[in-house]
Amino acid sequence: MHHKPPIFFEDVAIGQEIPSYVRKSGLMEWNRFAGANEEYFIYHMEDKAAQAMGGPAVFSMGNLRFAYLYNLLTNWLGQDGDIRRVSCQYRGLHVQEDTLTCTGKILDKYEKAGEHLVELEVAIVNQRGENTAPGNAIVVLPSRSAQ
């Protein structure tokens, strides 16, 4: 497996955007997630059940969007960084055929207790431009000064 070169604390800047992570929403992805997490709910599988709850049709699991944000961060960090905290709000539903783009933008960077921390604003935006998961994250990056 190819090891990604580290991203160093000194090489990131406030305002910088990290590479996005894009996924298409649909039953195949939802069923895979349901199987891995034993999250079998009928409103994720049958339109009538979702509509009875007030949804337009079947919709994805809330925790799947949280997993997508983790993928966004781990793809950027590689093996040398660490996720310290991720939080987001669930706004709106992800339905089949939605294209979900996860984004991150650096808000701040600082040293605390010997760690080099970076705060990011994260989001998941659908193809209609709606931010369905606004949130933020704190990650730890390696420092060139510690090398």
C-alpha cells in the first residue's frame, strides 16, 4: 500500500480548503452501511415507510454522513495525522441519487499542550447546493519542528 507523505502543521494555512470527498447516495451504499452497523430500519429501505414518517422517499442514515466526514478527514490526513473531534448538525435528508460533496476549510491552527492542532469547518453539500451537515473538526498534524 502506498504511504501518503505527511501534511505538516507548518504547511497549512488558515482559509485553506482540503480536498473534497464525493459520494453518490443510494440503496447500495445504505445497505452496506446498515450491514456493517446493524442499522436496519424500514424507512431506509421502503418508500411507503419513509413517507409515513413525512419523508419524500427512502433516505440515508444520519450516521452515514458522519462517516463521510471522517473519510474526508482521513483521506486528507493520511497515516500521520489524527482526528481529535468531529461534530455536525443533521439538516435535511439524503435521498437516492443525491451527489454529496464533503468539504473542509481551515479556520485556525495553534499549539496546545505540545500538540499541533488545526480546526476546520466541515460540510456536506448536495447537488442542489444545500449544506445538509454543517460542522467542525479538530485534527492533530505532525510538526516539522518535532522531526
